Amino acid sequence: MTFQKLFDLKFKKGIPTIELEKRFPNRKKEISTLALLELPSNILKKVVTTDKELTRLLELKQNLFRFKYKFPR
């Protein structure tokens, strides 16, 4: 299961985070990252404590959502 497939399951098919964790227990880190991507950017900045991780998540969010989905900024 690639990160892109998990992304499609979460955002295209609308499968909740809990269900993804039940289906793919060995991919919890990637699923947790996807759950963070649902947050608006201003909330994400408050939740993530390290600048490096915040930058990584914001860039990932920008790249994944660029053409497929609309998300709150």
C-alpha cells in the first residue's frame, strides 16, 4: 500500500482514519500524517511543534492536494 493509495482512500473515497488504521495496522505513521493533512494550515501550525515537520507537512499537503482536492488554507 503506497502513500498515494492511502491518500486516495482517505480523501477520494472518504474512508475515516479509524477505518484505515483497522485495515492497515502496519501503516499507522502514514495514516496519522494523512489525518494531520485534514487540518487547516493555521491549526496545523499550532499542533506541530517542530519547524522541520511543519514544513514537510505543509509541502506534502500542497503537493498532494494541488490538482485533486480542495482543502482549507
